[in-house]
Amino acid sequence: MAMDLFGGAALGTAFGELLEAVMEVKDNAIKFNAVLNSLTSTLNSIEPVFSEIEQLNRVLDRPEEETKMFTYQLERGKTIVRKCSEIRWWNFYKKHSYAKKLMELESSLLKFFQIYVQAQVSRDNRQILVELKQVDVRLDQIHSNLRNGGKVYNRSVFLGSCRVPEAPDFIVGLDVPLKELKMQLLTDGVSVVVLSAQGGCGKTTLAKMLCHDHEIEGIYKDNIFFVTVSKTPNLKVIIQKIFQHTGCAVPQFQNHEDAINQLEHLLKQRGPNPVLLVLDDVWSGSESLVQNFMFRISGYKIVVTSRFEFPRFDSTYKLELLNDQDARALFCHSAFPHDGSSSSYVPDDDLLNEIVRGCGGFPLALAVVGQSLRRQPEVIWRRTLKQWSEGRSILDSSNDLLIRLQTSLDALDERAESKNFLKECYLDLGLFPEDERIPVTALMDMWVELYNLDENGIDALANLHELSTRNLANLVFTRKDASEVDGYYNEHFVVQHDLVRELAIHRSSQHPIEQRKRLIIDTRGNDLPKCSHEMQQPIHARLVSISTDETFCSRWNNMQLPEVEVVLLNFRARNYTLPEFMEKMDQLKVLIVINYDFCPAELSNFPLICSLSSLKRIRLENISIPSLCNSTLQLRNLRKISIVTCEIGSTFRNCTTQISHMLPNLVEIDIDCCNDLEELPAGLCDIVHLKKLSITNCQELCALPEGLGKLENLEVLRLHNCTELIELPETIGSLNKLSFLDISDCIGICKMPLRMGELCGLRKLDMRNCLELSELPPSVKDLKQLKEVICDEQRAYLWEACKIHLTNLKINVLKEDINLNWLPNHRL
């Protein structure tokens, strides 16, 4: 791993030999035990970094000369460690001297990874972006010359990784199935193995265990691809994801046949190790999709996980439910605390066994019901059992799992009267498409307006954490340090198990359609929902979710939704038209438009939102809006606009409309991952009510308008990871109300404004990883309200000299999260 990282065998060998030496010596050199244990911990924590950024270094062939100095340090460190075992117990001078050398060695290792590796990753990322930009130019030229039949490669939009996810920490009942499944997979002549079971039985967990099995990893090595298919698969997107995972350019295929042919060619080049493809969560009717991935390649195997059985394929492994012993173990793990604290009630064996048997051996049911009963009194346990014995079938009598899961929501019902709206928040998660990550910021926009939750996100995050502890949702942070930055949730997401989502949808659909609070429309193709004729009468829903696929082109009926406050439009298409019936939504407060296709969608009929007089929040994701600023758009009550992974560069460059007239009461702008954004329109600085301006992960933004200082009410300015930004305008000194400035990961900023000291309201500054910044302007001594600076070690010393003037200043030095876990969750 080490030599892959730095492009040379010398460094990798030196690292491995040092680690081996430490492991051999520490058990014998007792006199250095504490220091060697600390060094071992450091080496073990560093080692995974090699594999984490291996892909970058494969793409960028780095020479050995770059790391000769560090290789020499590692070899010298090995010599020091070896000599420690030779020092006699009575030689106190040498003991002290070599202990100090070991501590200096550990310090130099940490410093190297905090400075050099981060600088290298930032440099490599910037180089890749430059090369991608150059490739785009070349491909555009190719496209213009080969309009008829030429193959064009799209911009690199990150679709997600095909790496195998980690299995849960606590697993029971799958050891034997793992052995049996592996035996089927490795049988000669078997090319496709279908892993089949009802939802919530642990199919995906078993598939993860299979991929992480040492024997399987030894056979397939880095040729294991794990792809979630879901109910509405898109063949071309799946294949594009595989291309991107391998580090190859992502093709924009002419048709399905072209996509299949290019994938077969790619997999044939992946030798010498065979290829294992896992297609997770394949639904009935998608057999043809699996067949498209069947190629005559030596050693190539496919594992399909599905709720359904597909007899046409070679082999099927049916995963059974847990036996009583394993079911009880899983339930107890979820129901009883493991931190040493006592539960408020421990049921007798009879009651415990009845509850466990009532879950039917379904792992998900055992986990969710166990969580719902944790620390509950006896009466709740007995009421749960009573409801199961008396309750009627809620869905279908054959679907026992969902019936059992339904009772796990009783605890949320009991919280219904609270101001946290926990149950309502859970049910709202069902509005988003299956198998897609739900942005926490989108949920916050909804819940602020619907339930009056805290705008800073504290209430929303608390609810999501509580739902996560009940196994009704999973919170995902794409960076370990994401939660440490105040008010920044762009890298927070929620994911749900399919059955938990289905339970929310079922719970929301109990009433007649005209009485439902949430109207969820999920249509495939051009078939309008069967209940569309019922929509001719007014429907009293507060939330509406409409999901369509790339083949939808029908016209919607004239639905009447006079009370709707939130609309989610989820689609996968290159062109999308806002439904005309939205014009009559007089109470609409939140509009969320998300395109799940590979490329940004052209959005038509956008000016109709001018009629939405109550609209306060808009979120647009993966959208291209070329003429927004040239329209007659005027949204007098809009308070927040979020633009994520959108094409807006030409919109802003060609903007001739007075933005302050379009959006007179806007208080928050959030622009994230818009990589064609090079500059902001000057008119944006005329929005006098603006309080929060967040421009993050916009790699092409190179400058801010000089008029920035006119935003007299601005309180938060966030410019996280805008790598091409070189400096801030001097007019920033006029922002007297600015309390938080975030320039973290702006690796191009080389100086701070001379007028920085005029920021009389600045209380917090985040400047981690500003690698080019080597000095501060003298005026910073006047920042009397500055309470906290978040930075790395190299910037910390700049502020230490200022503490004589800023006596209340706290310098918070944070170690960088050295990993690439964020890559699958950003579109480059």
C-alpha cells in the first residue's frame, strides 16, 4: 500500500520495515514500552491512509524523488528502534536519549502526514481538475468534428463509489450462510448467484460479509464492484458509475447497447484477477438488467441480492430467517444497553421470548422493535404483545414484517404531542426516492417552515439522531469533521432501509386520498397514477412528493392542492417542465427540485413560480438554468435559495436583471458544488437583507465582487473548499455585522485583506488548510470580539503572536480528516 501511495517501492518498503521493527522490539524493550506503544498506534493510524489515496497516485505517477527525505527518516527510525533493544537497563543516559529520539520520530511522522500528505492531496486534486478541464476542451473539439456517431465523454460528475460498504459491527446468524454462499459462488460453471430473501432479512449484510471475506478478497482483490440497483434502475448510470470507480473517463453512451459493449471491454481489461460484480436490491422485472451484465469473461461472477427469486439464473441461495437463539441475541443487543447502565425494566423469559417470537426472526424487525422497547417500563412491553395478538393485518396478511414494524412506531405516537415533531419528521422521510441519500439541509428547509424548528438545524439534527438510534434512519457524515463547523450541514445525509421507508409511506397513506397530509406520487413511464381521477376534487395535503423517470412526458391533470406547503419534485431526465397546476398553490412555502440523472437537467416553465406568493425557500439540485436572471422573475417573500451541483455559471455571467429587485427579502444563499461558477454577479451585493452567504466546494470560483462590502447585514460568510480563490476583497472590512467567516480548505488564498481588523463583529474564524497563507495583516490585533480561530498547526503560530492583543482568543488546532471518504459524495 505504501509504495502505491508515493509511487515508489523504496518508501513503501521502508514504512513496512519500520512497522515490523516496532512490533518486534516493543514486547522485549520493556523500558521503552510506553513510547513504542504510542508509536505503534501512530503507525497503525497512518497505514490506512496509503490505501485511501491509492487511486489518486495511480492516476498521477509521482516520482520517488519527491519522498527521498521521508524514506531516509523511516530508515533512520528503523535503526533507532532496533538499537532500543540493545540498551542495558542500567544505562539511564541512553534510555533517556533514545526515548527522546522515538518521540521525535513519532512527531515527524505526524507532521509529515498533516502537512505533506494534505498538500499533496490538494495539489493532486487541483491537477486532476485542471486535466479534466483540458480533457473537456479536447472532447468538445472531438464532438464538434464527430457529430454523427462520435462518442463523447461527459464532465466528471461523481455518481458514487462501487466500493464495498462496511458490514454492521454486530452480526448474528450469518456465519453458516456465508460459508454456504461462498461455496456456491466458487462452484465451477456458476456465473450468477441470486441471494434471495424477504426484506429485512440481512441479504445486503451477507453480501458485504462475502465481499470482505479474506478468501474472496484474495481471489478478486480490487476487482470487486458493489452496486445498489433498487426498484427503478438506470443501466447507463450504473455502468457510468463502474467506469468512474475504476478511474477511467466516464462515457456518455449513445444507447444501452453501446453502454453494455463498453463495459464488457472495460472488464476484460481488469486482469489478471477475476471480477466480482454485486448487484444489490434487484427488483422483480429486472432480470433483463442482470442479463445485460453477463459476459463470457474467465472467472467473472455476479451476485444478485433480491427480495425475489429468479429461476432463470444458475444458482439461488435463499437466506432463511434467524433461529430462536440468534433472534434473541440480536433482539437483546438492540433492547438492552451495553454501557453498564441498568435498564428500567428487564422482562422475564416468557415475555422476552414472546416478543422475540413475535418479530418472526426478521433481523430488521428485531433491531427496530428492540430499540423501541429499550428502557421502557413493563406496561409498554405487555401492551406491545397485546397489540400483536389483537391487531388486524395492516398491509397484506403475508407481509408479517411490516405488521410488526408498525407497532415500533408507537413510541413516536407517544411523542406526537411534543414540540419536536419526531413522528412527523420520520414520516416526511418517505417523500424522497428509494435508495437515494436525503440531504439534511433539504429536511431542515421543510421542517423550519412546517414545524417551526430551529433554523440553525439543532432541532432537526436532534430528531435525526433520535430516529437513527431507533433504526428508523441512518445519519451519514461524508467528512468526520463536518459536524464541528457551526451551521454547516451540506455534507450531512440521511439514508433509510427500504422497509423503514415503506412503513413511513404506508403510515402516510392510511386515510382517503383527499384527507392525507402527505400525497406521494411515484410513477414510471407515462402512466399517470390510477387515483388521478380522484384528484379533480381539492386535496388537503400539506406535503406533495412527485417522482418520475426519464421516460415520463405526460401532462398532469389539473390537480387542486390549495393547502400544500411543501412540494418535492424528484425526477431523472435531461429536460423537465414544472407542472402547471403549481401556479394555484397559494400556500406553498418550500419547493425542492432534485434531478437524479447523470447530467444537469434543463428546467422549463420556471417563471411560473412568480405566482407563488408565499414561497420562502427553493432548493435546486443538478439543474441547468441558463436564463434565470433574464426572466421577469420576482419572488418578494423568498428568504432562502439553495443551488447544489447546478450549472449556473452562464446564468450569472449573462445576468442583466437587478437581483435585488428579483429577490428583495432574501436572507440566505447557499451554493454548493457548482463547478462552472467562476464569479458572482455584482448585483448580488445589492441584496441588503442578506445574512448568510455560503459558497462551498466551488472549484472554479476565483474572485468575489468588490461590492461585497455593501452587504451590511451579512452575519455568515462561508467559502469552504473554493480552491481557486486567491484573496478576499478589501471591502470585506465594511461587514460590521459579520460574526463567522469560513475559508477552510481554500488552499489558494495567500493573503488576508489589510482591512480585516475592521470586522468589529467577527467572533469566529475557520481557516483550516489555507496552505498558501503565511502571514496575517497587522490590523488583526483590532479584532477585539474574535473568540475562536480554527486552524491547522502551521497557521496557529501566526495567531499566537496576536494573543497579546486578543486576550480572550482561543486557538483551536484540529487535525485534518486524512481520508477520501468525501469523494463519492461530491460531483467533481
